[in-house]
Amino acid sequence: MQTDAVTAIVEQWKRERPDLDAAPMLVLGRLLRLTDALDQRLRPPFQAAGLGGGDFDVLAALRRSGKPYTLSAGELSRTVLVTTGAISKRVDRLQARGLVSRSVAESDSRGRLITLTAEGVELTDELIAVHLDNQRRLLSGLSTDEQTQLADLLERLASTLAESDG
């Protein structure tokens, strides 16, 4: 098996600073590099559909919420894990394309509800199928058991990080 760039970096640190254990880089360095590589491979279908960065996340969050495919800006912000300001910019773009609509919340006239339009539902349904096929293709080098094991390990790592923040 060929040595990857992260292994080479760790080997260099072993040579230059044998007093340090650079092994964590084998995991975290690869995760960071993979994040960039996966993003580059997952983005093209969304770009082809004319969606900007993060736009599909908003559409998918609304679609996943179930009928009537409506969430407040705050709910979207928590679901997509970005600020309400970022949500507002994304919603502006999506509204201009007719993929979402905004309305005033009945319970709070200051609040706005974002709803997926019929066109938005159709596009989201098309893109999620493409997105999942793309994800399956990208993971095809791992067996089903390996994918499950990796998912479990990543979930455990995420949980550990969340606990350390708490």
C-alpha cells in the first residue's frame, strides 16, 4: 500500500521530534483532508442545479421536516448549524428562484416561516437521490460492515467532542 501524505508528515515528525507522538495526525489529518476531498466531489450536482454553498442544506432541512415543509429561521439555523444571518442569505437566494417562500408566523408577527414550494420539493427530491447515489459511490471502497464501523466510530468521536464542550 502506498504511503499517503499524512503518513509521510507523521514520519517526518518522528524523525525531527522523536520525543513527540504525532499519531493523532493519522486520524485528524486524514479527516481534515477527506472533508475537503469529499466536499469537492459532493458539490457538483448542487452547482449544476444552480445552488450556492449551503442552499441544499436549507432545502433538505425543510423537506425532511415533513409536510407542510415549513420551519422558522431559528429552527433552520439549529438544524443546518449556521447563524440566522447565514440562513437569511440562503433563503433570499432560494426565494428569488421560487424554491421557498416566506410568511409571517401567526404566533409572532416578528417571526418568519420559510416553506418549501412545490418546485422546491421537486428539486430537493431529485437532488437527494443524486446525492445519496454519489455518497454510496464515494464509500464503495469500504464494505457495508466497514461503513457501519466507521459511522459508529465517528459518532463516538463526535459524542466525545460534544461532552468535552459541555
